[in-house]
Amino acid sequence: MKTLSIAAALTLFAGAALAQATPVGVWKTIDDKTKTERAQIRITESGGVLSGRIEKLLAPDAKPDAVCDKCSDDRKGKPIVGMEILRGVRKTDGHDHWDGGTILDAAEGKVYKVRMTPADGGKKLDVRGYVGMPMLGRTQTWIRIE
């Protein structure tokens, strides 16, 4: 009976840890070049597909009413706060990362392929934007807020 209780407790803790090893949640983006906070992003899941929206701009020089002038798709001229920057991202079977979608660099108006990998037990998220293959890109590490 004692062994069964211990096994049940370990299963609950493992489930909680696994739940945190998903990109779903609220993240603080950190610029990979300047190491400064840039934005707060909420990633949600619907039907196994992840999407992410900018909830808040955190950079000291950010304008709260900024629009994406450099975007060339349906987001052109739209407010950056509330903008969907992650689209079509899915869990990769047999791997610990999510990819297959795109990420928008709102500052540059460029869209890249994206790969997201939870790190540090789900407290961090390595977000890699790339062209062609993942080796041809750059990675930002986002910090989980909730």
C-alpha cells in the first residue's frame, strides 16, 4: 500500500512537471542581442496548434500604440499589442520541440520558420527563428511568467 501511494505521488509530480514543459503560457521575451526585456507573449493551444499574441510591450522605448509598418502580410498597419506573432506551431512527434509554424519579428516585419524547445523544466523556452533549416537562424530564450 505504501509503494502504491508513493507511485501515485510521483505520477502526479511528473504530470505537473510535464505540463510545464509545454510552450502554452505567458512568456517574457528577452532580446538575444541586447539581453533586454522586449514583450510579454501569451501562447495558447487550439486543436493541437499553438499560436502566440503580444500582450504587452516591455521595452522602455516601446510605444504602446505602435503599429507594424514593416509587416508585408495581413498584419501590416495593425497594432503590435494584440498581434498574433506565432502561427501554426505543432508538437513534433517523438521530440521535445514544437515547430512547423512561423514567427513574426514585428520590429523588422519579417516572418521566419520557428522551433520552440522548453528548457529548465519548462521555466524557459528556446525560440529559434530561421530561414530554410534550423541551423540557419538565431535563438532567443524566453522566461515563463505563468
